[in-house]
Amino acid sequence: MLAQSGGILIAGGVLSTNDAFAQTHPKDLIFRTTEPRNAEPELGKLVQSWLTPTKHFYVRSHAPNPVLNPDSFRLRIEGMVRKPASLSLGDLGKFGKKSTTATLTCAGNRRAEYNNEGKVGGVQWEAGAIGNATWGGVSLAEVLKQAEIAPETKHVWFEGLDEIPKSGKVIPFGGSIPIQKAMIADGPGAPLLASSMNGETLTPDHGYPLRSLVPGYIGARSVKWLGKIVVSDRPSPNHYVATAYKIVKKTEPLDWIESAPIYRFPVNAAICTPKRNAKVSSGEIELSGYALPTGRPGSKIKKVEVSSNGSKWVEAKLTGEDTEFCWQLWKATIGVYADTKQLWVRAFDTSGGFMPARVPWNAKGYLQNSWYRMPIQIG
């Protein structure tokens, strides 16, 4: 029998949380918290390849990894459907296999930068809460079609099997997407019920045995350890849709009510090499990094520019593949001098998206996509 605990799938037993942590290559990631597990890679490792190895893919969790038995696992389909269902992994395997390559990024990526203006809570991500992977599974649209959704359906809810203490209760992590997005059946933007990542079975940290995968949307809409789908005429009432993952200046009830859930991610970019605060000699240096187009269908990176202290902007060379819903890697050569304090990068995409010089502060530290400014030392 297979058992799973604290993030590790093993044969014949259950590992303790400490054992599980030891076997997940903690040196490959920088853990911001260990219980629950939240970690990002060093930026230099992140851009070594266009496809992000699973060991270098950021981990975002709101509770400990749940203990799940794949033999008894069931995905429930409920709500405004004519044919509610309880599907085993074998049942899901009867649908045609699909795969897509897509970038996931946390809405809080680069959150720590907001602290320069005002303290924000949450996981203090730098710029590594992002990764690009090939996901395999079955079409969400095909599963919903088999359930025969009602004509008045407007939203599809996802609920995980994790258990999150919240306000004296225990709740699952939840997501919600518009039905129009859910019913995209083909192409790079089609949502999946994913069971594999980079050609291998999902690891517990990434949602084993099943997760939703929604290209173009913030990672919070790609729910891990997926256990239930609810078809509805309204967005999910789950805390992580109704309250969290919204842009608010204050966290009063009215602020949450007046703000809409975040869906698509905006264009973004970061310098990944050299390291922040690296000491380099004056003259020309090589930079590398990533740029992410907005999650709008058909959008790709058009141009990346770098600058020393915000003076003359130099266009970077785009590298790697050029695919919608995926990041673009880049390289550049730029001159640095005795008075150079920072290196900057900004990106533009084909749908008109651009990185602004400044993003207004928000209380939860979401969607930081201002020009990326990296301190450097000349010596």
C-alpha cells in the first residue's frame, strides 16, 4: 500500500514530518516557512532552463500536506450538474490525456518589495515564487461536459483536501474561475485536472494526486490536492476567493466586499543573475532573468529592457521558447560604474501590458510588478 504524509509518498508506511522534510532536497529551495511549506529557489537556479525542474519550482501551501491514499481517492463533482459524480483516479484516466506547458506564479511574488513603503503580511516572497512546467492530466472541460452542467452556470469552484485552521474552524483551500475559462477544451489556455508535472507524477508539495491547473491565472486558482468541484451561478464563498487574493488598501469587511478576486497575472520580470547585492567590477557585466507576459490569451513578451540606475535603457536578448501562458528568459550586457547602485529591468508584452515605474501599495502585497530594482556593489 502507498501512504503519504508530510509531503512524501512511500511504500509500506508513513514518514514523520521531519523525515519528509529531509527527503525533499531543502538545499534546492529557500524555505520561508516549513509548516506549512512555503519555499522559493535561488534566482540563479531558477533561470538555468526554460522548463523549471520540479526541485527548483516554488512551493506554496496554506496547511500541512494532507495524508492521502490514492486507492480510495475520489474527486466529487457537485452543484449545478445533471450528473453528479465521484471519480476515482482510474475513472479520470478514461478521459483522453492532455498536456500543456504553463507558468505558475504566486500572486504574492515579489511581495517583500512592498515593505519598503509599508509592512505587509504573508509569506515574504522575493522574486522566485514562479516557475514554468509541463503539466499532464485530463481536460477540465471534458469532465464538466460529462457531468452536464446547467445553462445558467457562471463559475466553477475548486476545493482542496488540505485542512486550514481559520477563525476557529477548519476549511479547505479553495479557488474559483469563470465558466468561460473552465470550458476552454483545447489549446495552451485550456485548464487541466493535472496529475503529472514535467513528465513525472505530481509530488505531494505540488498537489499529489490531483490538482487544477489554470494557465494565465495566479497560482491560487490552481488548487492542489483537489477533492471537489462545484458548479455554480456565483463565485466560491471560500475564504481564498471571497476575502483573500484581492487588492485592498485596508482589511475591513467593506474593503473585501468592494474588491474583485484576482484572476489573470500581470506582466512581470526580474533580474536573476548576478545575485542581489553582488560585488562586481566596473565595466560590462552579463545579466539574465525572466519576463512573464500577462495571462491574457495570445500574449507574449515583446521586449525586455535593462538599465543602470534608471539611466539609458538597453534592450535584452530574449532566449528560450516563445509561448503564450509561459515566461520568456532573457540575457543582457550592461555597463556599470563607480556610481552604479542598482540595476533595473522592465518588460512589455504583445497585448499592451507593461511594467509601471511604481505599483500602488496594497495591504496583502499582491501583484508587485513595478520595475524590478536590484541593488549591486561596485568594487
